[in-house]
Amino acid sequence: MSVENLNKKLSEHRLELAKQKGKSYMGIVPDNPGNIRKMRKDVARILTVLKSREKSL
């Protein structure tokens, strides 16, 4: 994936994560409670790939 695609996916994941956390903080039971953890890990993976590409340049 290109850097632009990774940045786009990163912003999408962060937005969705914020929405899910907001629901959780308001006391609404999320559809899939494990989804928040999965999204956090996805964000970390994308950041890892971006940092490794940055270092290789």
C-alpha cells in the first residue's frame, strides 16, 4: 500500500475508534466489544508500517 492509502486508512480507523469509544463512555453497549481492541491494534500496525517506511528512506 502507498503512504497516502495508509494515511487514509489510519484516519478512518481513528475516527471509527473515537465513535466506538464515545458510545462506550456514554454507557451504550457496543455491538462487538472486541472491535475497539481490534481497531486499536490496527492503528498501531499502520503506524508501525509508516514509521518503518519513514526510516528506510
